[in-house]
Amino acid sequence: MAGLSLSQVKNTALPELKKYCYDYIHIAQAKVKHDGPKLLWVSLDTDKLAEAMQTAKNNWEMEEISFDKK
């Protein structure tokens, strides 16, 4: 849904999310059915996100992340 290829998600987006957003985004693999495919589950802790936004210098302070590694 983000318009990224599978390799962009796996090799760039997920490691960057885990690195910069580990306090409030939790990512895990799981299966719904025993013989089903592994799915990626992403959950957002809204309380911790709100706390992080309050302690930031301003509400738009974020690291610039490039998904096109050169």
C-alpha cells in the first residue's frame, strides 16, 4: 500500500522503521493459520508516539530517510 517493492520493504523500509521508530512501532511476523503464509504485523503504540512528539523540539522533527540507496 506504500507503493514499495517487496525488496524495498524488506531491505530498506523495515530496517529503517526498526532503527528510528522502535519505541512506538512494533513489527512482527506471524501466521493466521498454521499452514498459511507468514504475514507482517505492524502495530502502533499511540501513547508512546504522542509522548515522543511532545518531547521533540517541534512536531515535525524527523530524520530524513531515503529509500533509494545509491
